[in-house]
Amino acid sequence: METHACGEGPQKGRTHTGYYGQFGTRQRIIRRESKRRAFIRQSFNAKITDPYNYDLTLNTGAKKIESAVEAVIGAVRAGTDSAS
């Protein structure tokens, strides 16, 4: 667990554990993902991992924001062209 020294304010000089360090980041992520899966399953009778439930997915970690915006605009245009 990581501790940090407070540099300003009334807590100056004291140490504390960060929020995620105190409660466990991994457990919070697992709990949150479990709640998302349950919500999608209960609300839409669907699996969150089924790729057929998505019209477009982007890996924003591998794209620049400008490229991602262009991809979304292109997908929207293609979808509106085929709908008319």
C-alpha cells in the first residue's frame, strides 16, 4: 500500500493512504464490471461482451483523437446514408 505525505492545508506533514490503495483498486474494478454486466443482462437481456450489440468500437489507446472523431463521423454518415 502506498502512502503519501500531505504538503498543504491542515493535514500538512501527515501521511495517508490514497483512496484506491485503502479499498483495493482491483476489487473496485471487478465489482464495477460485475455491476455493469448485471445491468446490461437485466435491462436488455444481452451480454456486454457480444460484439453484435455494438455498431462501432474504437481503441482510443491506439488512435489519435482526430482519427477517432473521423471514424465516428464516417460511421454516422454511412449509417444515415443507408437509412434513407
